[in-house]
Amino acid sequence: MTRCIREVVETTNEHYRSEYDLIAQREMAIWAFWMVIVSVGSVVTTGIGIIYVARTLREARETTKAAVRGAIAAEETVKEAREATKAAIDGTEAAFEANAIASRNAERQLRAYVLVESSQVLIDENGLGGVLLTFKNSSQTPAIDLVIACHMKVELVGSLTELEPVQFNPTASKFSVSASGGRDKKVGPVQPSIVGALQSGQSQMIIWGEARYSDIFGRPHWSRFHLVCGGPYGFVHGQTAIVAGSGNDEDKDEE
């Protein structure tokens, strides 16, 4: 009797365990189903994220390319602007240089030029002799602060000595010479006996010196002269002195 009851109880317990196992299996199946759903959702979400990131990267790449192209274009623009600026500077410098050259050429054409224009032997009624030098400003503008240093000596023909350096008198008066104007400078006088030696050809008169002046542009200038008379050239009233082969020069304008 007891064994029968135990078998009934065990049979009943086995039935309950089977029910519990079945319920547990069903819950596990439901849980697994939702896990699959969640996994699929995660996969889908991850895929969407990957696609979004890929698009973002592609857009970033395109933006970077556009930025690079913009930078290259900007660099080209800067290069062109630099070249244009250089060309403008070169053009301005060329214009300044051309203007400076034109200005200097105008100054050369307009500035004063003071040179010995003529010379004349003078012998007065007392037999005293000398030479009259005429300096002329052959320009369209005046010469300013003209000062002339002039030396003269008489030596025997065949025993001529070297010319001494030109010396200016610091207290000498300075003059202005108008455009195309002139100024005279008298050399001498020498005694009648010396005039006779000059006329006979025994002696020779040498005249040399320098004229210094400024032009209206404030530039200093000079001209040198070297003349001879008497000896083989004669020494007659009204005669022109001979221009020597050296010692006649003037300053040259710098380029």
C-alpha cells in the first residue's frame, strides 16, 4: 500500500517536473528569440552607423579635396598678384629711371657752359703788351659764381718749362654770367722789351688757367684753357692767341 502511494506521488512529481521543464524551455525559447531580435537590431544599427561613417568620411574627403583645390587656387592667385606687383614695381622703377635720364639730359642741355670763346693780342700806344681773353656762357641758363684763375709767363723759345698748378685767389670776386653772356679777362701787361722779344720770335708767351662756376641746378663745373702766342706764332696787335695741343678741357657730366 505504501509503495503504491509512493509510486503515485513520484509519478505526480515527474509530471510536474515535465511541466516545469516545458515551461522553462518555452521561456528559454522566447528569451532566445528576443536575443536574436536584439542581435539583428544591433547588426542593423551597426550597419547604419557604418554607412553613416562612410558617408561622413567621403564628405570629409571631398571637403578636404575642395579645400586643397581652394588652397592651390589661392596660391596661384597670390603668385599672379606677386608677379603683377613685381611687374608694377619694375615698371615704376623703369619710369623713374627714364624720368631721371630725361631730367639729366635736360640739365645737360640747359646747364651753363663757360669756355674761352676768343683771345686777342693787345699792344697800347706805350708799347705795353697783353692778351684779352673773352669767356662766354654758351647756354640758355646763367652761370653762377664764376671765378677765373689765370697765369702767364714768357720764356725763351726752346727752353720752355712745365706749367705750374692753377691757383685761385680766395678773395677773388665771383660773378654771374647770363645766358649767352660773356666776361673778359685781361692778361698782362708786359714791358715793351718783352713785346719786342715776342714779336722777334725769340720768346713765347704761355697763358693757362681755369674757370669755375655753378649752374642753376646747383652743380659745380670747371673748364681749363692753355694758349700760346709770340715766338713762331707772332705777336701783333689784334692777333688771336693759339690754342695749345693740351691743357684745354672741361668737366664731363656723370652718366
